[in-house]
Amino acid sequence: LRWMTDLTVPISYQRPPNLLQKPMTLSHTGAQVGATACYIKHQTMDGTLMYLHGGGFVMGSLAMYRHLVASLGQAADMRGVYIDYRLAPEHPFPAALEDAVTAYQALLADPDAGPIAIAGDSAGGNLVLALLLKIKAMDLRPPFAAITIAPITDATLGAESLTKNQSTELLLDPDWGLRSIKGYIAGHDTTDPFLSPVRGNFTGAPPVAVHYDENEVLADDGAAIVRRLREQGVEVETEVTRGLPHVWHLAVGRTPEANRGVAKLGAFLKAHRPQA
């Protein structure tokens, strides 16, 4: 499935003109993770946007995401950095989260990184939220903002929309999604906030943008994390659409809905980025 998905990338996604990419290795305290800076030639790059891709924890690649990472970076005037975290089922929980922590710590230690924000979609959105919890637990300097697009927030898989919205879901195969998530969980306690961030304590977290569609199977996950964050005093900006596919932002460059979604996220980051 990974191979087939990458094969269809030129058909499915629009690569921006003048997109450049630079492989990187992010290292911290003996651990390392592969990454790629994705950006548009001659764009302004004030700060770093660390991106954790979706794919149910079992797939997702640079080929599939570089256009979105670069487009989000361009919209925010930031350098986009795609993180090539380890995938399940070969590397179950907490491997992906450990890689996210390593990448974030490496960027924190890089004097050229500038202000840092974190972003992710679907499974990557789960990792963004879990990373915020890790940053708090480890007393690390937080990012200035975070973005989650259609995040998985409840690994107990009890959300009503997982079944209620199956007839209106435009992209995800719910059965495949459940198998993938279970491959990542691999028998761990699903109530662990690092697996189910909706159960976590985000008090003191930076502003978070949450985008999701009310007809997708993960709609309740998106709504639940918005409530949780607001209850704990976190500033939240939401975009709730109706009738768009899961992570519609991937169609940036091809549809006006995706272009608007990316532009709104770029504006969100610009509004919260610290001034020099």
C-alpha cells in the first residue's frame, strides 16, 4: 500500500513550481531521525514549521507530503521540515512519538531554526498533541503554536462518528483505519494520554489550530480535542467544514477549499509568531 500510494502521487497531488528539498538528519542525545526541509525557491523563511505526516501511523512519505509541507511553510513565511518518523507495525508506540521528541529537541538546539511551530494531520495530528504533552512533561521550551488537521485524539476508538459517519466519509476506509491504529497501539493502554491526547492536560500549551470536517469519521475526535483544550484555557482556532474529504489540505494547488485551508493555517502561524 505504501508503494502504491507513492506511485499515484503525481496524479493525486500538485507539486508547486520551484519546490526545493534538502535532506537533513536531526540528532539529539544519541538518537536521530531523518527529515527533509521543503520550501519554495526565494520564499521568506522566518522560523521552522516541523511537520508530522498522517497515514494511520503505518504509511505516509515525503513524496506524498512535500507539497503540503512546502505550501504551509510558504503561507506562513517559514521553512517547512518534514519528519520521517518510524512507522508501525514494524515500529509500534512509542517509536513515532520518540522520533517526534528527538526531532523537536534537535530543532530547539539549532540556533538557525528560529521560532518553531509544529503541525500534523490525522495520525500526525495525534503526534502533535502527544508531543505538546511530552514537551510539558519534559519542561522543554514550547513551540509558539501548533496545528492539527483532522487529528486522531481518542485511541480507545469509542467515538460515535467512527460508525455514524461511515456513509459520509469521503476518503478513509474505517476498517483499514482501525487496523492501522491498532497496529500502532500494539497492546498498550489506550487511555494513555500519549495515545489518546484528549485525556491529557494541556494547561499552559501554546495556541492550537484544529481543522476537521463534520462528516468524516474522525469528526468527534476533532470536536473533543477542541473542547478539551478550551476547558484547560488553551487558545484554539477552529475550521469546521461540511462535505470535504479527510485532510482536504492535501489538495492544495488543485482546489479552492484546500488553498483556503492552507492560507488560513499560514495566517494563524503568522499571527502568533514572535516578533524579532
